Amino acid sequence: MARHTVSDLDHLLSDRDGDGAAFSPAALARLDRAEEFPGEACAALDRFGIQQFYVDSRFGGRLTDYSELLELLRTVAGHDLTVAVAHGKTFLGSVPTWIAGTPEQAERLAAEILDGAVVCWALTEPGHGGDLLAGELSARPVDEESGRRRLDGQKWLINNATRSRFVCVLARTSPAGQARGFSLFLVDKRTLAEDSFHTVPKIPTHGIRGADISGIVFDGAEVDGSALIGEVGSGLETVLKALQLTRTMCAALSLGAADHGLRLAATYTAGRHLFGHTLADLPHVRAILGEAVATVLTAEVVSVVAARSVHALPAEMSVVSAVVKALVPTLIQEMLERLAELMGVRSFLTEDYEEGAFAKLERDHRIVAIFDGSTPVNRTRLVEHFPILGRAYEAGRADTGAVAVAASLCAELPPFDAGRLRVVSARGSSVMQDLPRAVRSLHERAPASLAALADELLEAAGDLHRELREHRPAGRDVPQASLDLAEKYELCFAGAAALQVWLAESARPESGSALWSGALWVEGVLTLVLRRLGRDRDAGEVYGRLAAVLLATPGLTPPSLLPAKPLPAAAVG
């Protein structure tokens, strides 16, 4: 197989005379109205071979760099979120096997995925939402010696529950439940007796209308011992570790939606004429577009640093993944709502402007904040880390070498080591805790305007961490004030990540581009972060410059920090 790049995928999906025909706005709009699964579009992705990047290279796939998978899924989501959600679920469903399965289990599943098999991840149940400890679906022993078990119960609101061949199921293996009372099983539907399970019909949803959001009921479905992933009782631990990867990759859905939405808004404002000028000529409109560019860049830098941290800082991913999953969908949803106001009625029409693409993507994106743990769930995860985060920042503990790798967009990454994932990050977050050193380094090289922004971020981070050290746990019900502190942490992390990337990348050739000139992009990110932190910062000049970069970009494609780079050569074919 030829070498592929992210731009190759984008070109393929844009080719209306080839596989990209399934991604035309008209075709996607028809499917959305009919609430029909985007089968042809998913088949086009299969032909491209994107499923090879769902499989760890140790088991015959091409997944060697999680930031590359992020870019691929972002590209798909930039054409259609429903397709990205539908196809990408196989990656989510396979992660527990990659990190906790035996080599034999992983190799068998890898071969099936490379051949086109669909995998789903069945965690949630009716009446329990995201409370996994309340799960009732059971896996009771049938034969202790062989490990054979009987599954009984229902999983609900599961992406691809009906279409999938494999179901990764979290089941209660101890009547008492609790942390060690659940286990994971990889169930091959083909091996089950026909009368031992049935699927629950697709559930109508506000967004991603064509996706297979359904359920599955097991009634005496027997699985043998080879279906167990990891040890009995390790299911919740494996889920929490797997979520650190899947939550990070969910950022790709938001980034793709942001690219698509901003491109539509920029095209509309640049083509709409009023009194001899375009709408994009108006200062107010430019301010909105510039803020949107700053928002996309903020989301991008957080997401890419997080994806690279999977390799460089795996023991800290419990913090990093919670930050990216809470912050990125929130930023992008608010951005889409502002762009909708800018576009007026055209953002709501379902058949007029671009086949109603903006209305569809805005609806579709709302679900991203809920996937793999809602925003409050992820902020609660951060609250649980407050004592560690406060102490680690005060002590200045940071793996500076690993931070440099995570922030260097082109540096070679170490292989991902699942054995280094931890349910709790005992050392906090090096990206954040390295902020004081980063600001000192920045003063030696940065323009005065950027140095001033960095100083203000450092002051805000210092104030925040004093509050974290003084924070006292409030029991099961987390007060809103604690969640607000978590949001502030996310914003400070975003600013710290941006400074780290600027320090790592400002000397490379691409830093001569308009985004890098005069530290424009990082000043835009820090301005947005500080304003959201409640700091009084004028944004007019920097947002105006960012809008100018957007409007000067061919095709009005939102500018990106990422260099176009080839993906690894295919392992097969």
C-alpha cells in the first residue's frame, strides 16, 4: 500500500467523483433526514485503510503515534461527525484489549479489525447513566475450571451495539460489586446461541441521527474463558485506563467540527456583500472570526500535547485526559454557537446554505461532551486530584524532558507503554508544573508582549494552585465551586501547553508563517485563556490579526499549527 498522509485522506473525502461522493453535503443531508446509517461513507474509510490506525503496531496495525490518529479522526470529523463517530467507535471498543488483553487476544482482535470487523464498547445501562459501579449486567460462572460464564442483563445507549460483531462488555462478576467486582469480556456475537441475546432498536437522537445508538440484551449468553480481558475483578481499572486514551481521541471530533464550522462561517461572511463591502470586512465580524481562530488553536494545542503525552507522560494521563475531554468540547460548542449567531438564519436552515451542513454539525457536536464521560464527570476527576496537583505545583515537580517531547510537534515519540498508565496521577501534571521554568525560558527569547501574557498566566496559575492546596473534599456531591476550579485548571493547562509548544517549535522553518510571526498564535491563545479566567485583556488587535490570517488562507481553511507530515508506511499490502 502507498504511503498515506492526512492530506491524502482529506483529498479522498473531497473527491466527489470517487469515494468522496458519499461525503457530499447533499448525500450526508439525505442520510441525516432519514436517520440512516452512513454505510457508504464508512466503506470508503475502510478502503482507505483507516482501521489500520485503530490497531497497535505491536499487533500488526499502524498505530504508532496517537497524535496521528487524532489528525486522521479530525479529518473525518471535518467532513462529517456522524461518520467519524460511527467508524471511530471500533478504536474505542478495542482499546481495553490493547492495554489489558493477552498477546493472543490482541492479535486475534487485530486481525478481525484489519479485515473490517466492527467493535463496540458496552458500558452504560438503563437507569444508571455513567455510574459504572451501579451496573447490573452480570457474568456468573458456569464452569469454574474452564472459566466459562453466563451473561445476563442489558447495555443501553451503545454506539454500534447492533452493527458490531464484537462487544467489549463491562459485567458484574461479584454480587457485591465495588471497585473489584467488575470484569471486561470481549464477546463475539457469532459464537453466541441465537436465543441468548438480542439487540435493542436504534434510539432516536437529536444529533448524529444516522449513528447506530442502540442496545443489547443478554439472556443466558455463554462465553468461554478466552473472552475475559485481564484478570477477574480488573474491569473498572482497565476501563479507567482505557478512557484516558479514548477521551483524548474524542478531541478529534471537536476539532473536526470546529474546522468545518469555521470554514462554513468564513465562507459565508467573505461572500456576503453589504453596501459595497463583505460581511467579513466589518470589525465586529472580524472579532468573532478571530476569536474563533484563537479557540480552534487553543483546542488544537491542548489536544495535540495530550495525544503526544500518551507516549511521553502516560502516568499522568488521568489528569491530562480529563482536561482535554472537559475543555475542548466546551470551547468548541460555545464557538459554534457564536458562529451560528453570526450566520443568522443560515445556521439553522436544513436545506438552504450548504445543504444545512452548519445546523447538522452544531447538532451533532453536542453529543461529544457526553461521550466517554461528561464534562462534569471529567471535572470531578480533576477535583479528585486537587491535593496532588496543589502539592506538586508548589514543589515544582516536573519531567521536563518528557514535557519537551510532548510539546515538540515533529519530535520522535517513544513507543506507547500501556503498563505505565495509572488510575491516579501520583505526580500531578508535568505540563502545568513546568510552567514557572517555561516562563523564565520564554523571557530570554519572546517578544515583550508575549512575555507579559506569560507572566499574567503564571500569576493566575499561582493563585489557582493556592486554592487547590486549600481545597477540602466535599464528599460524593461535588459543589459547583469545585467544578469551577477544575475549569480554571483546564484553562491554565491550555496556556501552559501553548507556551511549551512555542518554546519547542518557534525556531523551526515553519515558524516563519503568518501564524508564528510575532508569536501571533500563542498570543491569541493566551489572550483567550486569560479572558476566560476573568482577566481584563483587550483582544481586538490580536483577534483582528488572526481573522486576517483565516481570510487569507486558500479555501478559507482554518489555520493549524500542525505541519503536513506523512503517516508511517503500511504494514501490509
